[in-house]
Amino acid sequence: MNPDDTSTRFEALRRWAAVQHRLPAATLNLRLAAGDASFRRYFRLHLPDGRSRMLMDAPPAQEDSRPFVEIARRWRAGGLPVPALHAVDLEAGFLELDDLGDTPLQSLFAGVDHADTLAWHESAMALIHELQNRAGPQALPVYDAALLGRELDLFPEWCLGEWLGETALPPGWNELREALIESALTQPVVTVHRDFDAMNLMVHDERLYLIDFQDAVAGPISYDLISLLRGRYCRFPPARFAAWVEAFRQQAISDGRLPSSTASETFHRQVQAMAAQRALKVLGIFCRLTLRDSRDGYLERLPHFLAHLEESLVSLPEHAAFQHWLVDSFRPALARRLPSGIAPAPESP
């Protein structure tokens, strides 16, 4: 949106909130709290009685808030920790929510080996189990082969083509693409948040809350796990990652979400394949956000997700041609193209 549109929507939001609380619009204490990678913006409303609420501004021409509203109501009814909806105007694109504060999970991390970081990841994994056990996937869009493929294709389109100017597909790309889709579709289908990264987990009163869940789908059981463990903020040693994956497998079998016959090696390969799919998608999305949407701060994360991708491919040796291309061609091209001051992450072990 241009500045004039932004100002107009802010004033409309102010008037809308004033009506909800029967207060004069001019007296409202309303401040910008956050924005995200979409067109949504969030404002904190301080009420005269000391309460505060979060107001979401989601322009209907760019953002459809119906999935968010439907999922929020359904998940909250199922006992999941999501913000309550206090007022909804889908036509205007305004929502009033619980104010969960200003503490996203990543702000509490203190290094990958720190006890607090490990404990919070354990809590987040417990929330994944809770989400998959309490929220059925039946009403959600299906994370099918077409969607998985479209996400993978963001990598050659935006990262290679638009950002690096490469027109040829990498060696082994078609085989890797097909294998990653097939692996995802062989997994049990559960409710998938789809961006279960620390930035979308708020810590409020020492409890984790889910936010930004409007893109939830019915999809592979491992997806949210790797969104957390191979997210933006941490690169865990392979042994720690493997231990968490194994603990997740055992709990999912105990809960009945995974067949008891699911071998540890099989599930670990599925998790690594899912992690490779997501890393490729993220590399493409971050380039698109930079080039198409003029968003700042995403290029500096490319080396981090490249390292995630390389680490995933270690467990998928049948795709050695693509893996060698990453190391010999893509990594050097990435280093040359990154703005000065952004250093590539070390190669994965």
C-alpha cells in the first residue's frame, strides 16, 4: 500500500475500534505494534480501563481473513492456545484480538546449546503434538502434490532465475523435486500450521501461543517439526536434531498419529526430505519478497537456509548430483551476489 492508503486505513481502523468500545475516536490510544511479510499490520489498542487489545488491519483486496477467523474459532474451541477474537469485520478487514504481548519465542533463545533454548524447543514440540492431537485436518485445504510442487518451483523461478539470472535447471533437479513430493505424500496427514517457526509462537504468562495460522493445511506429519527445528534462528548439531526427531516419532506412535511399524530410519529420511522441501521453498520466497515486494532483511537469511538444505541432503545421498551443484556452483554464486557484509553460513557437516 502507498502512504495515503496506509493513512486512510489507519483512520478507518481507529473509527472502527471506537465504535466497538463506544469511545470517541480522537481519544483512542492506538499504536503500530508490528507488520509481517504480508500486507497485514498490527496495532496495540490501550483502553481506558487498563486493558489492551491487538487490532489486525488486513486489507481485503490483498488478504482474505476468513481462514484466520475460522481456524482461530475452531482451534480455540478445541482448547488450543490461540488469541481470542473480540470483534470481526471481514468486509473492512479489521479484527480485534487478545494482546499476547511483545515476546516472540526467538527473543528468549540464548544460543543453540543453552538450557533455555533447548527447554523452549521442547515446549514448542509439545505444542506440535497438542495441535496434531486436538485439531483435526478435515476442514483445511490439502497440502497436495500441486501445492508442494508450486512451492518447490519458487527456488528455480525466484532464487535462480530472478535473483541469480540462471536459466538452466540444476543437475538432478527434476528427480529431487519428484522425490521430495513423493516423500511428503507418503506421510500421515495431520493439521499443519505451515509456518511453525519461533517468530509465530508468542510467550505470554510463560505459555506458548500460536499466531499467524491462516495458511494452515492438512499435510505431512513432519512439516511443523522441521519448521521449528530448521527455522530462522538456530542450527542444531546433527545429533541433537536426530534425538528430537526420534523423540517425536516415539510420541506420535504412542498417540496413534504414526503407525507403530514406522521405523526410525524411515521417519528420519522423511523428515530430512521434508526439511529439504521447505528450505528450497524458503530460498525462493525470500528472493521473491526481496525482488517483487521490496521487503528488506530477507537476503541475509539465505545462507542460513542454504546450510539447512545442505544438511538435509546429507541424509539423501541418492541426490548427490544436486548436492554437488549446491556446493560447487550455487554456494559460490550466492556469495558473489549477496550484498557486502552478509557472509555465507559455514557449510553443513
